[in-house]
Amino acid sequence: MGGLRRLGGCVVVPTWGLLLERNIGEHRGMTWSVGVMGHVEGTREEALAALRERVDGFDPGLFRTVRRRVVYREGDGFLVVVEVRFGWPRHYRFQAVEVVSDSAPPPPVPEPRPEPEPAPVRPRRAPAPAPAPAPKEWDAEVPEKPAWLGRDDLP
């Protein structure tokens, strides 16, 4: 189970569901929850490799300080046990399971979009030099060297 199969002369590639099972809630309201993280088409080994990437990148979002995180391999999945500084350890089960049937129709295959034509490249022109500012009337009255510069009689 889990390998490529022949069906009517065609090779059938199995689809794998990547599942995350965990307890949600606090104290008496704890509930076991299952969520589908995604799907992978290919062999069992390819599905397990994709699942391992999800396990390695998984952040449980615990606000407490994580003291220890242990990843166990089991059958077609992984068990992650997270010990926090205060409180009970949390565990998360990741599994790769083969999709046998699905009542929902498969999503439509998207039509390929034509490649957009690249925009024509316009040559860049060097910016025109800014015109020199026109002298103002009061500029003529300001001397190049202040009159007080170099005087010895000033305190």
C-alpha cells in the first residue's frame, strides 16, 4: 500500500493527507481535534518527507516557556511531545494517510495564462541640470567677508 499502482494501463499516483491530531482547550474543556494540513501526491516516502518538514516547522504557539521538545517517529507519522515550564506536557500526532475516497469533486484544473509581454524598455535620459538660482536683491548687500572678522578691538 502507498506505492504507485497500475489501473487500466495507467500509473496511479496516490494522494496523501497530512493530518495533525491534538488536544485543544484547557482543563475540563479539552477536546481531541483533527486537522488536515495539506495534501501530497506521490509515494509514501515523499509524503513522509513533506510531513517531516511540517513537523520541524511546527510551532504550537504555547505562551509558556518550552523546556523540551521531543519528536518520535511511528509508522506513517510522528509524535511530538512538548514539555512546558509550568503545566502538563502537550502532545501532537502528525500522520501521513492515503486518501482512498473523497466525496467532494476535485478542484478544476486552472487554465494556463499566457505570458505577459514585457514592457518596452525606454532609455533613461540624464536629468537636466537645475538652473542656477537668480541672485536676490539682498544677496548683493551681503559682503563676502564679514566686517568684524579679523578685528582686534572686539571682545
